[in-house]
Amino acid sequence: MSNYDQFRCKPRLPKFANPKTYDLHLKPDLTACKFTGTVNIRLDIVADTKFIVLNAADLSVDSKSVRFQSETGSKGFEAVNVELLVEDEVLVLEFAENLPQGVGVLFIKFDGTLNDQMKGFYRSTYEHNGVKKNMAVTQFEPADARRCFPCWDEPACKATFKITLEVPSDLVALSNMPVVEEKVDGNLKTVSYQESPIMSTYLVAAVVGLFDYVEDCTPDGVKVRVYCQVGKANQGKFALDVAVKTLGLYKDYFETPYTLPKLDMIAIPDFAAGAMENYGLVTYRETALLYDDKHSAAANKQRVATVVAHELAHQWFGNLVTMEWWTHLWLNEGFATWVSYLAADGLFPEWKIWTQFLDESTEGLRLDGLSESHPIEVEINHASEIDEIFDAISYRKGASVIRMLQSYLGPEVFQRALAKYIKKHACSNAKTEDLWAALEEESKEPVNKLMNSWTKQKGYPVVSVSVKDSKLTFEQRQFLSSGGSGDGQWVVPITLCCGSYEAKKSFLLDKKSQTIDIDEPSSLSNSWIKINVDQAGFYRVKYDDNLSANLRYAIESKRLSAMDRYGILDDSFALSMAGQLPLSSLLTLMGAYREEPEYTVLSNLISVSSKVARIVADVDSALVDNTKKFFINLFQYSAERIGFDPKQGESHLDALLRGELFTTLAVLGHEETLKEASKRFQAYLEDRNTHLLPPDIRRAVYVAVMKKVTSSDRSGFDSLLKVYRETDLSQEKTRILGALGSCCDPDIILEVLNFLLTPEVRSQDVVFGLAVSREGREVAWNWLKNNWTHISNTWGRGFLLTRFISAIVSPFSSHEKVKEVEEFFASHGKQPSIARTLKQSIERVQINAKWVETVRNEKNLADCVQELAFRNY
């Protein structure tokens, strides 16, 4: 018996054989939480080999069942040895002699456990008529189809699938394709599905449970259904409407119709990600698919629309054309993120969704400003490394560089090239270079040269702009949030406007620095100049003092677009964190936004203010009161305009703003907000149908309630837990979990954290409760250390574990804490699946610590804060 070293520690499977068709039969036992299965795989043997090597994990394979039958000869081959290489998740089948080249069928019988890890073939629990039941669900991306059946579990190994499920006859059984036959035999039924088109294993899906549904049809006759728990069917109507319209929108945009006869979307109570784009059977968290008119907030509605649009984009970009390997994951995710905004904008123009897209860019810039970031394209050497790249680089930087490229090439050229790319690579696989080639051919621009600097290296530039002798000088260097310098260089699409949006200049900055003439030198001295118009480029801009002052005036006098106002604020915040702009300058700039009308800009102002408030508290507690007073004054104008109660016919954006505005005023300890929230919460406790607590302000009210809670007066906490226990709406539960950590009493915070580990909180939802107040961060860190073994055992097989580390470690701001965190994790052995997140979180602590030191040395900061806090508007 060999130890099969030649198959160990390899990133990819050997290319002895190519799968053509899987005939898969699965029989889940929902009571014992086990399943049995058989698979006949039609293969093409393409090399001289006596081995067949494929993926399998957590399965027990019946070695006596393994045989291969060539289609040309009558001879069958029994496997002489069957070995699962556990570390490598590889199944080696050895035969006595070389197998005949050409097509044949491999037969394997196996069984496994319906696990509770939310990956592979797993179980999710739900209640029906007060009885707790199990459903069976699959989640295979990135590399977990191998936990359900032996397969070539790589995106490039596409095949067709014939699936059969044997299940209890009273349950609904769904798969990627429509049912062709259903045979009932007493308590069991056997359901067979149409053979699928060619697709990757990570997109195979099956769900078995008790469900209601709502349905509709597209004009082309594609049947669309939304499945959910019994009694919740009405909550699926909004997503259904979005899906039907989005399929039509994408058909036109990609110039290719949706390729399957049906599309099912289903809400799963236990689901690790937001959603998963399985071909023809898209699975979702309940919060990302269900919308309740009475109890869902505007933010929930927008979340459902954008997630549905994202998953349906994958039916083309990902499912029809699939990345060749996980290195190109960003093609799937960055693209689906970008195009979901295109769809949402088509359906809901009043949401101003492209302005909101800047939040995606900001998250991408925030992660990519770390030296522990990674390029958009990452080498992947083991399946365990894939989970960690489902991050803000693949999704958000990916989407942002696509927006930058579309803006540079123009929307028509971009759309035509994409449609050709989809047609050319349909039913096969593509790499990043294939997309660039299609765009280059259509636009005749050097797309490959332009984009390689954005996808092959990590980071992005800060472009410094200064005026000298009626010339503008541009200088690029890598931006790092730590204030350090990197050695990257980019081909940067520069756009600029001087004094008006009538004339826009653009050029490619492909050197370290470049100088350009301005047609009207007079405009340089007294007019504003905005670089990176509408924030279309993925870079930061640093202006000289004079240009900055002109821009601040342009903001106050409402001359700039919302996107540009957002960009100036966001870049200034990042530069301040990196020690390149005094905090007093940032605060003075923030003062210019007091009468800001736009939701997205205010939302960013809120987020910046909460981060600044935390840093100021670490710098000098004597500054805290005045800083909070300034921020409360800053938001007062908008709070008075918008009020606690929704107005008849108000915009979606005002509804979004109301929730965020009053949440931040509660966190800042604004007395009137806390009083009003307390009054409304009492009314809600007495009457759950009161109009005094509409969904949009619930989170704000819950935060305000928790701000008042102490060990000696915990009634608000107990009442919130009561509401949590009573509701069966996931959105309400996560709203409450997200508010509990706002309490300032460390003893209560510990109680909240311990509550997260009880069976009352689904393991997918624990992450919502990890963001705690500044007063609770030390308690949270000790809690993480004390419970680390349990936490890493429970969440250690998926990406959710990384959220514990980033949420609890990142908020600190001292070098001592860095040492403590490093020592703790060093003593707990290597965990490759959290390595990247741990380094990034530690780097964030170092950045915070350095920022605190810089601000402590800032002269006149106290005077500046005092002046801003008591300014009369």
C-alpha cells in the first residue's frame, strides 16, 4: 500500500480524467441527520493511469462498491485500493492495471453526516406548528461539494448533473433543474430532475424541507418562485417582483437570455453567507430575501433588492461563464456587485444607488490601505485559503475597478464588450485576461496595461495635487493607512473639473508625477478644482492648502455633486488616519457638512464621526465632551428636518437616514434622543402594533435603551430580550443583537456576549452581536480568549470565525494590545483560515495606536474642538 505522496499537498487535482456527467442519487435522513448516496460519473480517461484521483471530505466511501466500466470494452475494473487523504481532501482510487483511455463510468457508493456547520450537505432547523424540525440544505461554494459526494471539485471541471433525491413524501425537494418524475412509495418519494446544462460542482444544489412559495413568470416563460417557511409566503413577494424584472434587465444587458427553464429562490433559517447563486436554485439568509411591509425597515428592502440582483447577475457572470480557478474569484464577485447596482438603479432610480455605491468603494479602500491587504488576483494553494478571499477586495475593490474602467471606456462600449465576452465563453471558463481582451478589442484602448496595475498588485495610490505657476502638478505614491510608504505604481485615470462640471479634463497618469497646463490660469487662484470627478477612480486625492480651502468653500456653498462631497470627506478622513492631515483640519472640514442634504454623504459623515469619537476618547478623555457636543450640533439640522416619525410620501433615502441619524445621536448620548426613544419603547412594550416605533427607527431606539442600561437598572435589557424571544422575524432578531453591545456597563456586555453563545442565537447571527461599546472592548477580548476553544470548534470551518477576530481585536489602539494579541494566537497553534484576518486586525490596532500618538502631539486641537462645539449656527 503506497502512501500516495504524489497526490498530497497539490493545489489542483491531476489531469488523468475529465468528468462529463454525474448521475447522483442522495437519500437524506432528517431524523438521524445522516445521508447515503451513489454516484455514477461518466469520465473521459485522457492519460495512461491506474489511478483515478478526485475530491472527497467527511465522507465514508464503500471501497467494495468502487468500479470503473469502459464504454468501449465489456471489461469492468474493481478498485484494489481506496484511500481518503484527509488533509488534502482527496480520494485516491487505485486499480490493478492501467484503465483504457476514452469514455467510461465510475461508480461509487458513500455516506455522510448532515452536519451543523452550514457547509457541504447540512441541516438547518425550523419550527412548524410549535415542533422543531430539520431541513437538509447544500452550500458548496467554494470547495464543499466534496462533503456531499466524491467529485472533481474545481470550477474548471464542468459537467452535467442528473440528480435524484429520495425523501419523505410530505416534504418539498428542490434542485437546480425542474422535476421530471416523482414516484411515491408510502412515506418516501423518489424525485428525479432534468439533466442540467454543463456547470461547476460548487453550483450544484438540493434543499429538502417544508416550504410555502409565491410564483410568477417572466415574459419568456421562465417560472420564478420564492420559497420560505410555512406562513411567510407574503414576505417573498417583493423579492419575487425584483427577480422577474431583473432577469429581463440582464437579458437585455448581456444580450443573452437566462438559460434555465426555472429559477427558485429560497430562504434558509441557518445560512452562513448572505446568499448563494446556485444555478436555478438560489439560497438566501431570511434577512436577504424576505421583506415584511409592517416590520422591515427601508434598509432591509434595499438589502433584499441588491442581494437578489447580485445573485441573479451570477446566473450569467459565474454560472454560465465561470472563473477558471479561485485566483479569478473577483471576476465573479466584483462583477456581480457592480452589476447589481446597475439593476437596482434600473428598478429604483429614486434610491440614487450609484451614489450609495461609494460605500462599497470606501470599504475596498479601507481594507486595501493595509500593508496586509492582497491583490485582487491571489494565488490559491489549498482549499482552506479560499474562504478568506471572499472579502472587500474581491467584492468591493473588484466592483470599484470595474466602475472605474466602465467610466473610462464609456458605458456603451463596455456593455457591447461584455455581451461578446459572455457569448464567447458561455458554458466554459474564463480568466481575467479574457475579459480584458474582450474590452480591448471593442474599445481599442490598452485595457490590459491599464488594469494589470490594479489587479496584479495590492494597494492603490494617493494622488497629491498642487498648483505652481498656473500649472497643476500631480504626484502618485502608494497610500497606506499606517502613513508608511509602499512602492506600488499605477496607471491612474485622472479626471478633473475646474469651477464647474461643464468641462471635464481627463488623462492617464502613468508616471510618478506629471504637470499639466490649465487653459484659464485665473481659475486656479480663486475657483475650486476637483480631481477624481464623482469618485469614479479607485484612489485617494490630497490637495494643497489653497485647493483644500477652495473645496471647503465649494461644499458650504453647495457647488459640488454629492459624490464629490462624499469623496472629499472620505479622502480627508483617510489622510488624517494616516497622519497626513491634522485632526483639527478634518473636524473643520466636517463642520462644512452641517446642512448636507444627501443621505449617502450624511451616512459617511456619521461613520467618520463615530470613528473619530472613539479615537479622541483614546487620545484624551478631556476632549470627549466637546467632541460629542460638536457632532450632536453637526447632526441637529438633519435630525430636526427628518424627525422621529415617517412623513407621508417621504423618500426611501429619508427613511434610511432616519435610522442612522438617531442611532448615532443615541450613541453620542444626546439627551432628547434618549428620552424620546425611552418613551417610544415603553409604548411598544405595551402595544406591539403601536405606530410610535416604525421599523426604520427600531435599531436607534434599541441602542438608546441599551445606552441607559446598567447592572443596577437592567429593565431595558430584559425587555429587549423578551422582544427578541417573541419575534420570529430574522430581521428583528438581528436588529436587537446589533444593539445589545451598545451598553456602557462591562458586566452587562459580558452577559450579552455569553447570551450569544446560547442556543437562543443561531450560529450564523452571533457576529451581529460582537460590535460592543468602547467601554466593553476589554471585556470582549477576555471573553474571546476564555471561549476561544469553543468558538474555534464551532465556527472554525467557515469564514464566520474571521468576523470574531476582526470585530473584537480591531477597535483597540495600543501597542501593548498588539503584543498581547500576537502572544495569545501564537500560543494557540496555526490556523491558516484566520491567518490573513488576524494580521489585518493587528495592523488596524497598530494604525489606531499611531493615530492616537499623532493626535496627542497636535497643537491647538483642544481649542479647535472647543470652538466647533460652541459655534453658533
